[in-house]
Amino acid sequence: MTHILLRHREVPDINQLSVYKKNGGLAAFKNAVTKMKPTEVTDVVKNSGLRGRGGAGFPTGMKWSFIDSKNWPHYIVANADESEPGTFKDREIMEGNPFQFLEGLMIGAYAVGANAAYIYLRGEFWEIAESLDAKIAELEEDGYLGDKLFGTDYSLRVYTHLGAGAYICGEETALLESLEGKRGQPRVRPPFPPAVGLYNKPTIINNVETFTNVPMIMTNGAEWYKTMGTADAPGVKIFSLSGRVRKPGNYELPLGTTFRELIYTHGGGVQDSRKVREIMPAGASSSMIFVDDDTLLDTPMDYLEVRKLKSELGSASVIIVDDTVSMDWLVNKTVHFFQHESCGKCTPCREGTYWMSHLTERIHSGQAVKADVDLLLNVAKQMQGKCLCALGEFSTMAVVSGIERFRKDFDEVVKE
């Protein structure tokens, strides 16, 4: 299929402004600013059915429509803090097709009435930040950013901001705190960012991949976009495939593509021709799908169908596990990650991840008894629904699903 998001794979040098413009780039932004009302832009995105690509899958146009129109100024923020283990799609977009991402952000800014847009990047992306700064300067020089654009009253500036490498800043309110120069810790919600966000003003936050869809939707129309994907989840998605596959990488496919097609047609199958034992569809943050029945691989990858398997699609960072990987090792690695990244603000997450990491380490090292496995499961379940943000909840997913669906792996490494 022709790429919509990863267009750099087909159009050489599309990361250059002149090439991007020759291929229709920035026409959608200019058309929106000069010929459309902000609400009309929002309606097109809403009618397309585009859902957020950062993990939650919330309808993008609906989120934009929630912006508080009685409180000004408005801000818009691109979440480029790509820190989820197994996710590496946004980096490729920003490196290979940056102007389409920037145009999507600019269209979003116009739609919500923002005159300032921010791109929050994880600290390790400093080279990408430098590159984006250069691209933004080109857009300013070419008249696509600045004051009174195209002879209208609309003005827009775009800024980049580097975080310090904290996973928690992928959570939108922790991101806002960091952007304001404070410690990156989640806020209590409500109020939500569309009402009280950056500097306590209405703010819209979307993921890089989400914004990158917008120019193509504005150019080709909502109905065109709905010809791809499923009725519940239209359009394409970049699936970051990793783990025990022959060809890991980013694959742009329509939502609703099956796990089998992703793994075998695009990913080349499992290494050493082994069978898929388990899938983590949303990276470390997801419940494990136990592939005890080969027909599970025919499940369409969209938000509703994956949920039927008691997991989530999330950002579609699909990690494939075969029978060479012990679940106690995998759970131990996952819990240690979340324990290290916990911001410590709320007690259930701070204390829960600490004790889970001690228990998983004890189990993996062969020093535990069966009661420790039960205790680990109990600690994880006690955390669920009690944490301030999703990180605490995510830290329990691999533990609960790992023990409940792969108990034998744990019993084999503990003492009687």
C-alpha cells in the first residue's frame, strides 16, 4: 500500500521543504487558515474518526472540540516523549517526514485557536530537536509561521522543548508540569487539560503520529480516510513490531490488520520458526495475550477487538514472545522498569512498584517460595484503580496477566 504517514519511504527527500511542498505539502494548512473557520477544521477531523495514536485512542476531533472557548489564550502541545518500551514510530516520523507532522500540529493549532504550539521531546531526542528547530525556522522564513499569516489575523509560533528522559513525562499532565519548568509529576484530574492545561490555560495535547494524519485528512477528506481501517477505528496505524521476530520494524497498516499478517507477512515470522507464545500489543504497558489457540492470531488489531482479549492496543508497540522466554524473567524486567520510572508522587505506585520489584527479583533468582508468587499477585491487584496516573496501573499489567496466564513458569523457579 502507499504510505500515508511514512511517506519518506516512497518520496525521496520529503524531509526537505521544497520537496514536501512539491508533493502537496502545506496546502492544507494554508487552505484551512484562509478559507475555513476553526470549527470547520475540527468538524472534518471529527468526521474522519481519527483516534489518538498515543495509547488511549480517544477521538481526536472530539478532544479538540472540548477546548474551553471562554478562557484564553489557548495552547497546543505535541507529545513527542516517546518512551514506551517497544515504541519507536514517532522518531521515524520526525526524522523522515517532519514537515507533515509539523503541518498537522499547525492545523491543530488553528483549529483550537492557539497562537503558540509546543513540541515536547524526550531528552534523548536532542538531535531531532535541533533538526526540528531548523525546519521551524524554514517555515518561518517561507511565511508559514509568524504573524498575520497569509494576510489574515492569525499568528502562530512553534517551539521545541526537551525533557530530561523521564518516562512519566509521557503522561500528559506530567508533561505540562515539566514544560512549565516544574518536576515532572502528574496532576490530579479533573480539571483536564482542555479546560486547565499549560499555565492553567486550555490546552490540547496529541501524539506525533496523531498530528501526522491530519494534513492527509484535510487534503483528501473525512470520507477518504474512513475507507481504510475499521468502522470503529478508521485509518492507518504504525505498528512498532519487536521481540522474537525475524524482521522487527515499523509497519504502517490499516487498523484491523490481523496479528498474523503483521507477524508473518510483514515481520517474517518468529525466529527459528518457533510458535508465538505470547503477545504484548501495547509494549510493557499491556496485559499479555496468551496465544494458546492459533486462531487468536487472526484477531484484528483495533481498539475493540484487542480489548476482547483482555488487553489493549495502546500505541501498538507489539512485542512478540516465544517459548524461549520465561515469563518470570519478562515480568521481572518489566516491573524493574516501572519501579525505576515511578515519580513517587502517589503511595500505591511508589510503594507498590518497590515491593513488586523485590518480589520479582526474589522469584527470578530462585530464592522465593510459592507464597511469594501469591503475594506478588496480591500486591499488584491492590494497586489497581488506586494510582494517581496510568503508570502505576501499567506496572501491574504484566504481573497480573503473567501470573494468571503463565503460572507454571513461576512455579518452576520457586522453592516448594
